[in-house]
Amino acid sequence: MNKEQQKQTSKHWHEAFGTEALKDSYDNYLHDDFKAEFFNGKQVNKAEYIKQDQQFAQLLKPNRITVTEQVAEDDKVVSVMTWEATQVADMPGIPATSKAFKINGIAIDYFKDGKVIRHFPLFDQLEMMKQLGVISTPLSH
């Protein structure tokens, strides 16, 4: 798989988040030995990731992730994204707000055998919580 194909695979997978089409097609994108590694140190395997991904998608509808830029090198693709969604149900520690948010993020995906084997996502969760009204921003002087 060349770099352009890796970029397309990452783009299609990220932009499918929260859609019905993704439910039955994770195997098209994720390697059997897939691991997601979050910046808080938590790691999950493929089965756990799919379960959490689908549960999270139900809390935020409609979902729309747009990949705006990508860079590929060796077996790695970095995607810059914008995520727009509305919180429709309680999230861990955040009661349902029915408010929309639009935030930026990145994901670093490593490939093996044409599929993502490691995934490092990072979105601006502080900005998301501000837009949901969960935390306030200090007034500037």
C-alpha cells in the first residue's frame, strides 16, 4: 500500500465516525492487532475500541468529521481534522446539554498490511467542554 492509499484509508475511516456504514466495516480499516493509544496513557484493543467508538457515537448526533490535511511518511499518516457534533445524551461526567460543538484535532495512524495497527487521536477536549457549557472561560480584561 502506497502513501496515498494509506491517506485515503485514514480519511475514509475518520470521516465515517458515527455513521451506520462504519458499524459493519471496521475490519476494512483496522488490523486484527489494532491498538488505540490515548494521550492519558489508556490503551484499548480493537474489540474495546469498536465498542467504545460505537457507544460514543450514540451520544453525539449528528457527527461530522472532516479531514482537512494529511501527511504520510513510511507507515504513518497524520490527519488534521475538524469535528462537529451535538451532544444528545449523557457522557461520562457531562450531563446531556443538547449543544453543538466544533473542534479541531489530529490523529496519527500507523499501518501494517494495508490497515491501521496503531491509532493516536487527540482532539481539543477543553474547547469542546467550553462549547458544551460544561466549563466557563474567564473574562479577558
